[in-house]
Amino acid sequence: MEENGSHERNAGIDVRASPQELREGLVTLLPRLRRFARALTRDAHDADDLVQIAVERALTRAGQLRPDAPLSSWMFGIVRNAWLDELRARGRRAHRCPGERGNLAPGGAVIKQSASSPHLLKHRGRALVFDSPADYYAVSNDPGLDVDEDTVLVIRYCGPRGYPGMPEVSNVALPKKLLLRGVRDMVRICDGRMSGTAYGTVVLHVTPEAAAGGPLALVRTGDWITLDVPDRTLTLEVSDEELALRRAQWQPPAPHASRGWTRLYCEHVLQADSGADLDFLVGASGHEVPRESH
């Protein structure tokens, strides 16, 4: 399933988490799925065989299935579909760190808790703001950079509009001066993505993104930011009055292109909480290519 339920949105179904779902807590996807990793390189038939074996063993251990009476294909189909429905439901809530009770991510944000440092899941620090990963890397090795392990690195304009395609650039490397001191993690906040195999206390998919005028665009170096994963909040400690003044001064970034696909994409792409889909595809589905075109 694509990130943030893009397939479901194409079918006209809104799968964004409700406030109640966001309050339910961080839900860990079934870790036992890792034992089926080899199935990713096999065809669907082999994958189903592996899943059926695992389901039969689990039901046998629970006393719900006799060892000499394996599941029929029909019954396995019912169990598998129910299991997949549960995975989809969990996936919509998994690893969310929404900002619904904060003010920095009104549309929500995501954090990979299993890859974060426990001592940073509740953290307060001053922001050090960069408008692109390139701006950050231009100074990240500077021994005079005003940063310490409590600093919150803010890398913005990396969302669907700000960095067309919303690339995996959020987990920027730590400043060299901190690495030399033995620091191995710090809070980073970004409206882009990061690789599923990456690690670190990185708040991702901040929505609305900076390029769309989200609060992330209004953060200034020196502002205090509080991340509280257990309480599901991401808070910029700046008054509403000050934010209103900053918003009046804010100017959207220049367009990435004056024509072509890039312009079309930037004008119609939705935010991360809506799957970064194109607005004219919502409620529609694809179709087969009617004939060869090469």
C-alpha cells in the first residue's frame, strides 16, 4: 500500500487519521512481518504460501486449529483478507506524531519512533533553521556553527511543492562538531521524507509544508520548539500575535518552473497528509493501457 493511502484516496475514500485515531497512540506495525521479508522477492503465490503457513501455526498454537486439519484455500482467503484489513487500519495510525494539539504541524507529522532515541522523544530546544538541505550542508562542517546537542534542526521547503517529489532528505547528518564530541542523534524537523531504513529522531511530513505557507515557514532561528511524542504534540513556542506578524511578512518561494510537468505537479499536488496525490486524481482510478505504445 502506498504511503498515506494514495490508492484509497484515488477510490474516493479519505483515510487520513481522525483526531481520535491520532490520540490512540503510536501503533507498531507487526514486527513478525520481517520474517516474511524473503517473500518480497518471490511471486505472490509463494508469498501466500508463507503467510498461510504462519497463520496455520498461529491458530494451532492458540488451539483454534487441529494440526492435522490445515486451512482450506477458501478459509485462508477469509483469514488473509481480515489480516490485511487490520494491517491497513494499523498502517493508517502507525508511527504518527500529529501536531493537532500543537501549532507547528496542524495537519499532522510522522516520526519513526522505533528509530528514535528514547531520551529525545520529549525534548525542548532552540531552532536552527535552514531553507534547504543544501543550505545546511554548506555550513554543517563549520566548527563555529552555533549548535549543540539540544538544538532542534529545522530543514524546510522539502515537501511536495517545496522540493517537487518530496524526496528522502529529512534525516540530514549531524553537524561535524557534534559528531566529534560523540553526539549521535538530535531532533530534526522537516516537511520532507526519509528512507525507511534510516534512523534518528526526525519528525517528517510536517503538514502543511513550508512552501504551502504552513507554520514551518514562520519558524526563526532561536525559537523554542517542544517535541512531546507521548502527548502527540509538536509546538512552536511563539505567540499567535507574533506568528500573525511573521505571516504578513512571509513570501512564498518562486515557482520551480514556468511550464511543463513540474509546474503542473506543483500546482496540483496535495499535502503529505493526503498522500501527496494530485488533486485531479482524487476519486478516480487508473485504467489499463489499451494497446502497446512503443
